[in-house]
Amino acid sequence: MDEDTLWALVRVFVPISLVSFGGLLTTIAEIQHQTIAVHGWITDRDFIDIFAIARAAPGPGTLMVTLVGWHVAGWMGALVASLAFYVPTSIMVGAGAIVWRRYRNTAWREKIERGLSPIATGLIFAGVYAVLNAVGGTIAAFATAGVSAAILLWRPLNPFLLLCGGAAVYLLVFLFS
Amino acid sequence: MHDDTSVTTAEPQHPAVRLSELAGVFGRIGLGSFGGGLIAWIHRDAVERRPWMNDAEFLSGYALCRILPGANIINFAVYLGVHLRGLIGATTALLSLVVPPAIIGIILFQIYERYHGIGAAQFVLDGVAATAAGLNVATAVKALRRSRNLLAATVAIVVFVAVGILHWPMLWVVMVAAPASVALAWRTESYG
């Protein structure tokens, strides 16, 4: 596998990492755009599969980045994409922890949190929109997401059970149609 | 209760935490967690069951992890690792959290690729993806409900349109929108 692809992975994931306020959820739209439209590394189909498997597998959702890297360039790709995504934020946390201890005044922390919250909200919706479009942008896809969100807002259900439920419903629909 | 600068004065004193114990805690959290809620597990392991951090340190660290970019849980693993054992602690915590799930995820993906020619497999994953998108919607809706602020909702919509529909680069959108939004939060108490 060529070195150019690995560098391209770095150039895609380092900037995303640097502004990933709120974690993976807020970066999904940009990841989709970069990997499909800009670089043509994966198809819509791959993107759906990677997103679904990352959410269904154990562990942090950031697994999605590792899977994209793996799909693009094998084990090296998985390693490089993961490092590109984890290292910049980890350095910031390490540096931040030192500054944090020095300034214990919490007034401005709370203001920063409130200020970043709407940005994260907008980005999460952009990610949802990207996923649902990849699934085909059908009414069924939007309805599924709507029902799943409604259930979770109504009851604090285990998300993994909800994902199994979604899989079961789709399997039944597939078998009986 | 001393809520003063006790943390600022010196290196926190901890009984030397073994790296294997740190790896065990985060390895278990990484593999045993599905679909989020991991921070509650860390609280139990690091504050309630072990003398690694007190509640104030935990909450303060968690606030930092939420303000900085990156997934909260990943950031907190690094934070706790640094807190306990410095660089080597951070590396251990991070790797234990992400590597085992990554290997499982790749294996799952390889198994899936063997069968993805089957229509049912694709259809089922469409269902999982759409359901998972709904989980994300729930997260965002909770944040919106908490704020109920029109200006904040407008900022969220502008960011959504810029990144989701116009596909402007996220880096630049956030670099412009984040300071503006924090400035608004500074001015308005109900913003957020």
C-alpha cells in the first residue's frame, strides 16, 4: 500500500480531530464527505457498514475512524487513521490538565461549555443527515431514526438493545417482503 | 470541605498505581460497554472503588474533557492516566481502551465482508445504521431541550447547514463558529 494514501489519511483525520468537540458524533458528516466525495476511498455502502458496525461493536464510537483506516489501507491504515485521530486531542488533554490545575476558577469553564453546546448540536444533526442520506435518504430511514430517537428520549433504554431491535425489525421486513 | 487550591500545590499523591491495574480498568470499560454511557463506569472504578481521584477532581477533569475536542471517554482516559502515572499512564489507559474494541471491530468487519453479497446482511445493517442515527438525534435533542434558547438553536442550524448541506470544511466552520458561540454564551446567561 502506498505512502501517499497514509499521508492522505493523516491530512484528513488530524484536522477533524482538532475540532471534534463532542467526540465522534460531531465529525461524522465531515468524515463521510472527505472519505466518499473528496477522496473516493469508500462508497456509500461501505460508509453505512462501517458506521453500523462501529456502533454495534463494543467500545468507544471512535472505532469508526479505525475501521475507515482499515478499509482504506489495511492494518497500517487502521493504525495511521487512529493515531491521526487520537494523538492531537490527547496532547491537548495532557497540556490542558496542567493548565486546568493552575486555574481553578470555574466561571469561564461553564461559559465555554455553554458556548460549544450549540456547535456540537448542529454538527450531530449534520452527521445524522449524512448517515440517513447514505442509507438512501428514504422515508423508512428517516422514520427509523425518528422512532429510535423517540424511544430513547422516552425511556433510558440500553442503546445496544435498541440497535438489536432495529436490526430485527429490518430483518423481518426483508424476510416478509 | 476544602475547595481551595489543594490540587494546584503539588503533584497529587497516589499510592503508585500499577499500569496493569490501569490497563485492566480501561480494558474492561472498552470491551464491556455498548453504545455509550462509559463515563459512569469510569466514575465507579476510579472514584467509588479506588482512591484514584476524589469527586471534585473527577468532575473538574470531566469538565475539561468536555470542553476540549475529542471523545469525552477517550479524553478522560488520557486525563486519568496523566493524573496517576504521567505519560506512560496516559498511553496505557488510551491503548487499553481502544485497541481491544478495534481488533474486535475489524474482525466483525471482515466477517461481514464475507457475507455482504447477501441482500439481507446489507438490509439489516441499513436498519442498524438508521437506528444508530436515531441515538445521535436523541443526544442532540437532549442538548436542545436543556437550552430552549432561540439564538443557540439558530447557531446549531447554521452549523448544520454549513457542514451537513453545503459541505463547508468542518475545521473552518468550527474555528469561526466556536469563538462566536462562546462569546454569545459569555453575554447571555440563558444561551447554550
